[in-house]
Amino acid sequence: MKKLIALFAVSAVASTSAVAAIALSGTASVSYDDNGALASATSYDADLLVTGTAGTTTVTVGLDVEQAVGVTSSTMATTIGPVTVTADMFDEATLGTDDGDGDQGYEGSATEDTGVTISLDAPIGDATVGVDNSGNVTISGSWSGIALSHTSKSAGDTTTAAGSIAGMDVSVTNKAGATTWSLGTTVSGVALTLASSQKVTATFGLAGNTMVVTSVPARAAANAVATVAGVSGTFSTSVRASYATVAISRSLTSGATLAATYNTLDDSLTLKASVAF
């Protein structure tokens, strides 16, 4: 009888340990938009992330649950000495919605959208070398406080650099010859961000609230880009006037956050209650 009790106790501990290795997190929100002169609308969003860990192996599954439960991501990562193997097992639907801002117009196949990436974090200076199942090679690392990454691939190399210089956060990305950048700094308690698209954002505290003012530049028309040799094209881009948004948010004692956003583009006001757990 003592042996049976002991066996049951061990089994119970093992089961508890297995459950303790599973973590749940997520977000949920509900929004009401008066849509200016148009009819008002209410929208919902709820996402759940399940993370399971066993030793050095981690599995994560993302779920979209506001309507019918649907998987949005599924990955597994494990470490073998200096080698990290990451498998993307979910074939994400990457087709754009064609809402006028040049969304992606090509949905990759399961072979292109899933795969395995192998990273080697070994004493090769301060660099990490990675390669995925498509043969793309990435070298990344941090030197003198600047994080650098370069990916060599057939569709066009991508190089990124980010860091803080003289109190200013700088990020630069060059993808297939096209360069984008952003600058961020804080002046008198106001966090300012400027992007290469001429978008400007200012964030500051206001009587216990957080206010974000954003100026978005006008958008010029652009023709659609055809898909060539498996490289995704884009839908056409429509003309849009410049506009600004003002968003004020406040954390509530209930754990939720309430935000109100005014948009000058359509003279609309959106109220949003959200929570993260």
C-alpha cells in the first residue's frame, strides 16, 4: 500500500510539473467607432498565446478566438549546444486586403511560408549565423551598442542597423536597395519619433493619461506591382490626403486600458477598451 501511495504521489508531482510548463497569455479588446458621417460600428478582437516548455524546447501556438477559434501561428524551438533550431509549422495566409495602401498581392505556398531556421551562436566574434530552409543566410550581432543584421537572399539582401546615438534612437533598414529609417528621442518629457515616410509621432503624459499625437503624410497613387518569379507583388495604392490622429489612453483599476482616438481624415472618434494578460 505504501508503494502505491508513493507511486501516486510521484505521478501527481509529474502531472503538476507538466501543467506548470504551460503558460497562457493574450489580449482582448472591444472598439466603438462613430465613423464620422458614416454609420457607426463595433468591432472585437481576442487573441490567445499558448506556450509549452520542456527543457530547452519551447512550443508556441497563437489562436484568434473572437469569432471561431483559428490558429494564427505555430512554432517549435529547441537548443542543442550552440545550435538553435526553429520550425515554423503554420502556413500563414499572407494575401493583402487591397484597401488602397499597396498591400501584398501574392499568397505564398505552404513550402514558402513554413520552414526550419538553424542558428549558430558560437564564438565567431560577436556574431550569430543563421540559415533557413530556403538557403537564406543571416549574420547578426551587436557592436558598440549598435545591433546589426544582414540577410543574403535571392529576392534581395536586407540589412538593418539600430542603436542609440547621443540620446537618439536610430533605426535604418535597406531591403533590395530601398532604404527606410526612423529617429526617436525625448525632449522635455515628450517622446518624438520621425520616420522616412515623414510620419511624426509625439507621446507625452497628460494628467495621469498618455496622449499620442500622430501626423501622417499624404499618400500618392502608385500602380500595382506584378508577382515575378515567386517574389510577391502588391496591389495599387490610392491617393489619400494627409491627416492627424490624437489618442488619449488611461489604465483603469480593473486592469483594462481605455483609449479614445480622434482622426481628422474622416472626423471620427473611436473608443477602445483593451486588456492584456
